[in-house]
Amino acid sequence: MKTETRKQIYIPLENVESEHCALIVDKGIQSVKNITSHTVELNNNRAVIETDKPEEVIPNVVKTIRDLGYEVTTIKKTIPVLQMTCASCAISTESIVKFLPGIVSSQVNYATATLTVEYIPSLVTVNQMRQAVQSIGYDLFIEEGNENSETLEELHQKKYNLLKKKTIGAVFLTLPLVFIAMFFMDIPYANYIMWVLSTPVILGFGKDFFINAWKQTKHGSANMDTLVALSTGVAYIFSVFNTLFPDYWHSKGLHAHVYFESATVVIAFILLGKLLEENAKGNTSSAIKKLIGLQPKTVNILDTEQNQIALPIEQVEVGMTIIVKPGDKVAVDGIVTQGSSFVDESMLSGEPLAVKKEVNDKVFSGTINQKGSFQFKAEKIGSDTMLAQIIKMVQEAQGSKAPVQKLVDKIAGIFVPIVIGIAILSLISWVILGGENGFTQGILALVTVLVIACPCALGLATPTAIMVGVGKGAEQGILIKDAESLELAKKVDAIILDKTGTITYGKPTVTNSKWLDENDILKQILLSIEKQSEHPLAEAVVNYLKDINTVHIHHIESLTGKGVRANYKDINYLVGNQKLLTENQILIDNSLKEQADKWLHEAKTVIWFADDKKALVVLAIADEIKETSIEAIKELQKMGIEVHMLTGDNYNTAKAIAEKTGISSFKGEVLPKDKADFVKELQAKGKIVAMVGDGINDSTALAQANVSIAMGKGSDIAIDVAKMTIISSDLMKISTAIKLSKSTVNTIKQNLFWAFIYNVVGIPIAAGILYPINGFLLNPMIAGAAMALSSISVVGNSLRLKYFNN
């Protein structure tokens, strides 16, 4: 399937804004192989290339353009795939889509039955992808083109119900057939009765195996259906021949054995295994279903006349005022405009304690209101809400492939042809070496090898573990964006922590105060002055004194770099640094001075409050260390991980925080580029580096790190760049993520071991290797049962991750 003629391809560009940019892009494209001609049309904002291999060239051109810092207009979609039955099906689907010109990347996950594809919409459409996939016996679920208006859930349920009916029917006819084969072979017309019972199973309940195998054969490929169709088809045809022409074998002194029961038992077992597998795979996605179920179906809004109206969630618009009553779920993201309550945000943060919500506080979709009532203005709806983003991220991560899966895919791709070769070799060996029953035994060996070697367990080994691991992470407030991060986290041996917002809360607060003469009126004056101050630290003092009443300040004057001067009842008051007090010859009591010096040594910011004669109070302001940070850092160090701290703050502040948290390696006054360079420095030493941050200034280092972790309360850019997000911003979750990674990777290894060892042991036994030693030949029906059991055991082992407990 190679393109014979050269094609002119137009690749749309997004941010090529000058002739200089166009020249850079054109020069970059020149390095891509198999391009006959190329140019960049700045006025049309596109690159024009000519090639006879567009399916190979386009992904390389897009990567080259992106590496140069420019962007190509593409669409990324995750599309459900229908009718897949094994890992080889996933590879076939992935390959046929990847071959289409205009596809940047194509990835099919068998466990989630989804195609994740990035494509250039001007070159290829989803319908063209669907036609290509349909040509090899599968289908894509496209909502826009779904003539019957069935939902994906309805289609899956329909498929499950049909599979259930087929399984019951196959088992119902197979049981009496096996009973006859085992105990009543000598009754009149036994072979004909078994023929009648087996035909509906083979050609009715099992017909899809033959149809799909034929479609694969037409495209020069093979999958599990090929193995099943060949094994059961050969056994069935061989048995029909022996039933109709028994004299052929009698003339050779042999008994005309039939294997109707073997063929039907194989079909029945495989159908039963697929039924159990479908059920088990549904369980691995339970985290997604739970998250989707968090959003209410209807909401109560206030219209322009302040009347309450019940609306479906789909009709909510940005700016609407929504009423939340006790026990209600918050429908969308927004800001509280009236009332107050406590809201259970455990689905976001993993923290059990409800969070107090007052006017101007943010609320998020899926969280649960407690006893109070409040109103809030909708800010983000539909796919923009945090809950929707969480669902999307979990789905994408569950559908992504771990690096180990790429090796498994290659093995699965060549596995079926190798098995067919072994089966044929077994038949030939038996015919040559098996004596008078060699042909019959050879046919049985061929059937058994084809049946026992199903690659389902191999295909399910990695994705099922990834699905459950990602879902478990989401339950614990750890959003994992891709499988690679989940696999790599266990190897982390160096972790870099940003200070502000990561180790600390990222918000200045008053940590200490010492009053010369503490009384409410002085507190009221200080609060009233700071409420009118524009200084960044004023908010810390306001929050510290928030339960105090205010007074009317007659005059306030800002003194740049020093503080503020205010007047209340003809008395001047000063709020600011010590320099301000010294310049105004304010008396400072020794006890206050000693305390201030101590706090300065601890790298805290000191603020003074004085009247026109003496200092009244000294306040210490600092960005407090989170309650769990010290314990979290100790836990990481116990795990043998180097812990480093980088901050843009001054050296003294960095040193004070490092000493309190037990970090020996730290740097202060670090610029964003310096953070990324430090990551590279550790990587150059062979370290697997995790970067943890929350700000825009951390995004470069996050992108450079092997594993990037963002704090959920940080900037959107940091969260976008990072591959993991700790929603609660609690550092304790990092060790949980690493332990979850270890458990997931161990589960993958266990799954792969059992999948491989099963085939390594099973195939030679099925071929008859034990026969010369002890006369043992594996019955095809036992092989079918073992094959089904292998897939179920792999999925079951993955599901054990659901009980992961940090």
C-alpha cells in the first residue's frame, strides 16, 4: 500500500509572522527526507511540500516545525473504536489510520478501545479515518455521523448483551455435545447429533471470528480471530469429513475420530472469556464513571426578576446566578456572590475536612455543599470546569501508552504469524514423525497451538494496569496526564522543589507579633490603616486582624520604600520598616528590638507600628511552611531520593526554609532559566529528575524534567506543562504518586511475566512436545479454557491496584 505518485501537500501554519520566520521554517523542512520540493507561503500562512510518501513525511515535517518553535494547525481527538477483539486488532487499526496522509500521530489503546489521533483537518477527515477502519472490519464511533443517535454507552451495552446471548447459546449447545463425546460416543448417529449441535455454535454464535479473520486476510494481516477461525474451522471441517467419509480412515486401519466438541468448547470458552473480559474492563474505568457522576443533572438559577428556575445542566450559561442549597452538588465553577457555607472538596483535594466558602471565594463543579446555603455566579461551564478537565486528563492518561507498551505492541504485531507458523510446523512434524496416527494427531496439535496462543493477555497486560493506576491516582487527588510519567515516577532519584506555593503556602501571613501595650483601639487603628494601604504585605496584616472593627482614618500618606503615615484623632501613626521609625526619631523599646532582630535572623519580614512618640508593636510576616511539607520531605529522603530546593527569594530566606525542612541542597535568587539549567545539570549526572512547582516561573523547568509535578493551586501554565498535578498542593502526595508508580509498574511486570510464560510453556505443550516423554497431548478444549483464563487473570491482577493504599 504505497503511494506511487507525488502529491502536493499544504500544511497550515499558525505563528509564522515574518519573512525571517518563514525562512527558518523552510530551512527546517529541507532537512526532512523524501521531500521533492518545498516552500513556505507567508501570505497564505502555510508550508507547501511535494512528496510521494505523505504518510511518512507529514509527521516528520510537523515535528520539525514544532521543534523550531512554530505551530501547525491540527486537531487532537480521542475516538471510540468498535468491534476490536484483541491487541492485534488495535495494531491493525492504528496502522491503517497512520497510513492516511494528514495524520500526525495515531495510537490505539485496546483496553480503553479508543483511537487517539492528531491530524491536519485540511488534509484528512474523521469520516475518511472511519472508512479506512471499516475496510479492515472495525468501526469508529463518531457522534456527528451516528445515524441511529445511539450513545456510546448504549452501543457498549448492546454489544455486551449480544455477547451475553451468544455465550449462553454456545454454552447451552456445547454442554450436551461434550456429554455425548465423553460418555455416549457409541449411541446411534452420535457423530451426526454432535454435528447438528456444533454447527450453530461454529457458524452462528462464532461466525464473527470467521468474518473478521477473512477481512484481516484480505489486507494481508492476522489477529486473534485468525487463530480462532483457523483452529475451530480446521477441527470442524476435519470432523465433518470423518462423519461423512469414515471409510477413508477405516481402510487405513484408523478410527474416524471427530472433534466437534473441541471446536465448540473453544468457541464457548473464548466467548465466555470475552464476556468476563468486557465486564472486567468496565470495572477499570470506574474512576471515570464516578467522576462523571459527580455533576448534577439540573440546577436552580435566579432569573432577572429573582425567581428560582430549574434548568438542565446543559443550559447553564456563564454569568448566571446559581442557588446552592444544603446537600446540593455544585454544578459548575464560579464565585460566591451571597451567603456562606462549608463545602466538601475531597474529590479535588483528597482532604476530608470541608472548606469554608464566603463571598468572593471560588467553588468548583462536583463538590458537595454542607449545611449552609449560598449563591454563586457561573464562570466556567461544560468542558471548561475543573471537573471536566479532570475527567479529560484521566481519560487521556488511561488511553496513553507506557514506553513498555510499545515493545509489547511490536511483539503482538508479529505474534500471530509466528504462531501460525508453529502450528503448521507442528502438523508437518506429526505427519512425518507421528506414525500411522500422525496426521490426526497433527491436526489436533495444529488446532491446540492456534487456540492456546491467543495474544489477548499480552495486549491487556500494560493498559489495564495503567487504567487502574491512573484511576486510583485520581481518587487520591493525583492527576496523571500520561502513562509515561506513571511508569517513570518509580525511577526518580532526584526531586527539585520550588519554595513559594510548593513547600510554603505561597501567601504572606503574620506569623508572630509582640505588643508593647496590646489593646483593641490600637488594633482597630492598625487594621484601618492597612486596609487603605497598597503595600503587598498589608493584606497579611488585614487578614491577621480581620475580626477587629475598623475606625475612620482622617488622613493617610504613602511613603515609598518605607511605609505609610496616617492621622487619627490628631495623633500621627506610622506603619513600615525600622528606617521609617528611625527617620522620625521614634523610641523603640529594647524588648521589641530584640524580638525583631530574632525574626530577621529567621528570614522573616518585620513591620513596625508606632504613634508619634514610640513603637507600639512589631509584626513578623513570612510565607509559612505547609503543615505537611517537613514530613513529606523526610519521607522522600527516606525513599533514597535527593531533595533540592530552588527559589527566587533571597539567600537568607532560602536558607531559613531549608534548615526548617531538612533540605541540605538549596539555591536562592534563582531565575526561571536557572531552574531549567539545574534540571539539566542533574540529568547530565544520570539522575531521573522530578520537578515540583506551582508558578509560571517553574514552567520551563517542569518541561525539562523527566517527571513534572504541578501544585493544583498554582498557575494554569504550570498545570498545563506538568504531567502530574497534586490537586491539594500537599507534598505528601508526591511520595504517594511514586509508590503508586512502583505498584503499577510491578503489576505490569507481573502481567507481562504471566502472559509470556503462559505462551512459552503452553505452545510447546500444545504442539505435543511432551508426547514422546509421557504420551501427553493437550486437548483443544482445555487449551481454550486456559486461553480465556489467562486474559481474565491479567485483568484481575490489574484490578488489585484498586486496593492500593499508601
